[in-house]
Amino acid sequence: MIRVSHLTKRYGAHTAVDDISFEVGAGEVVGFLGPNGAGKSTTLRILAGFLGASAGTVTVAGRDLAHDSIEARRQIGYMPEAVPLYPEMRVIEYLRFRAELKGVARARRGAYVDEALRRAAVVEVANKTIGHLSKGYRQRVGLADALVAKPPIVVLDEPTAGLDPNQIRETRALVRELGREHTVVLSTHILSEVEACATRVLLLHKGRLVAEGATDRIRAMRSPTGLDVTIGGDAPTAVDAVRAVDGVADVRAVPSTSGDPRVRIRIEFDAPGESGPAGVAGLDGPARALATERCVAALVGKGIGVREVRAAEGSLEDVFAALTQESEAVAPADADADTGSR
């Protein structure tokens, strides 16, 4: 649905987006992840046709964005981070106006507006003046605007900005639902947002694409640093038992989808010479075997049944931190972030 090739955007001497290439397939929910100033918003503005590129090409649903801009932009519903609204209009008036601008046929306009109101959860404020709405509701009106013409591609820039926790959960659920019928591209600097919504991740840092792939594959880019142990017994007792093991730096109980208590153990050895250090690079084979032996023995010694032992999954947070730190060494001096390259 979207093909980006060698996309670059410069503002004078500053390069906000630096020669990135990627594709987004039909039905994917792709998350642009990166710190503020990474180039996420700049990239999305270019995809939506709101900003021209300095170099490279963008194809949307088979239409070249530079040479067939109108048809390409018809395929996209775009919600910017700072949603531009008409504060003097009522919500339903604004969405009808926007539907007309986007070419929705008069006979379908009412039904499309009603559906957008419902999906963005703004039905209860449909007849209120936009200027009187909270920031969270204005954000959701912007989301309704992106959906009102039923585009095959939805581009969302920081869709949960300004929302309260309940609204954030609702928006995440909506994004997952949109993925059943639309191709969705969203940007965020919130790691949990990507894990909750996206099936694939594009990680940007200082305008460069430093990693991309399925969420699980991105997590796997950093070797695991601990063990997940599924036990049959009392979790607090298990935690206390493992905490007393030599070399265990951290241990905590985490939820298990199987219903059993699960103890996630992060292990770091105090004596690197014994079996090798266990840092962000993960445990090597001998170190993992030794760690497993020690922890299982401690659990069994306390009468705790051990049902499963496996490498703990990495987190996007670990990958994010490692990759953005690593890229500092190769980032050009003129790629420093500014407020225009989000």
C-alpha cells in the first residue's frame, strides 16, 4: 500500500529525514517509534502529502505522491499531532464539511459522518462547539476526521496525545480494530503504544531508520538477560528463594497467561571471570546454564515445583535504548533534532 524509497527531507543544513526506505503492506498496523526529534512527524507529513520531500519517492496505493498527488491523497486519512480544527463549528458540522471536502457523495455523507462519530467515540459531543471541548475530545474529533471518508490507509501522528488513561485504552482498541479494514501507520515515542497496537515497528533516530521488522523480531535483536520460570507454588516464596541465589541482581513476579504464577529473573554475575558478564548483550551459553542450575535448585529446595524454564523475552525498551545509543556514534553533526522534525 505504501512504498518509500530513499526519502530525504532537509531544512537548510539540517537533515530531518535521512535517506530512509520501507514498505507497508495492506492490513498492516505499523508503528513509527523514536524519541522526539527523530523525524517521525516529518515522515508522516510527507506520506500524507502535506509536506514535500527533498529527495526520494513515495507511492501510495500505486499512485506516485509527487506526480499524482490528488489521487494518492484520496487514499489516506491523516490525523496530525496538533489537530487543526474550526473552533466555532459544532463537531457534526465540521465532520460534514470535511466529508464534503474529501469528496464523499452526498447520499453517503450522513452515514459516513455517523460512523466516524461512533468509531472515534465523540457521539455524545456531536452537537457541541469544538472550541468548548477538552483537548482529549478535540484529539478524538481529529481522529473522526481521519476516518470520515473511509480511506484504505490511516496515518495517525501521536493519536493518544492529550488523552486520559481510559481514552488511551479506547484509542488503542480502535487502532487494533482499524487494522482489520485499513492499513494503519502511527507514530509515537511511547514504547507501550507500539507494543499494544502495532504488528510491525520502524525505529527512527535522528532521521535515520535504525531498525525495522515485526515487534517480536525487534525484541529479539537484543539477547535475553534473564529467565522466565513458570512455577507451581507460592510466588513470594519463589521470589525470596531466588533472590538469595549468588549473582542474582533482580527477581520479580509477573503475570502468566497460563494462570500459573511466573517469576521473571534478571541475572547478572558479580564475578565476570566465572562465566562471562551478563549485560545488555545477554547471557552466553555457559552463564545461562549456570544461572538456570542455581535458580532451579533454590526453588526446588523451597518445595516450589518448576514447570518451565525459558529465556526471558527482551523488551522494546531495551532495543530502543540500545539502538538509539549506538546510532549516536554514527549520526552526522547536522542531524541534531529540532522541533520541526518530530
